[in-house]
Amino acid sequence: MKRWTFLVLGVLLAIGGAVFTLQGLNLLGQSGGMNGHKVWAIIGLIILLAGLGLVTAGARAGRSPGSSPASR
């Protein structure tokens, strides 16, 4: 259960961070308060990296140190 929670939250954070970054760099072509403000690109990058970290943690959570897919 913990593994899936990390994976789902990580993917959602990564997607949100990517959107924030693209909006901060004014690449989505929409109008709004976030577009073109570099601070949102930096915040989005931090969120994206946190999401990727959670995905990595979730991918590793279900594995025991000595097991490999071939030995199952």
C-alpha cells in the first residue's frame, strides 16, 4: 500500500510541477497570473523533483535488498 501511495503522489506532483514550470516559462500559451513569472518556473522545478523523488522511493519500496526479478 505504501508503495502505491508514493507512486501516485509522485506522479501527481511531477505532473503539477511540470505544469507550473511550463506556465512560469510562458510556454503553455494561456493567460493568467502564473504565466511569464520565473518564480513559478523555479517552484515548479522543485515540485517536479520532489515528485520524481517520491516515484523513485515508491519504486524501491516494494523490493527487498537481496531480491531480483530473475529470482522470483
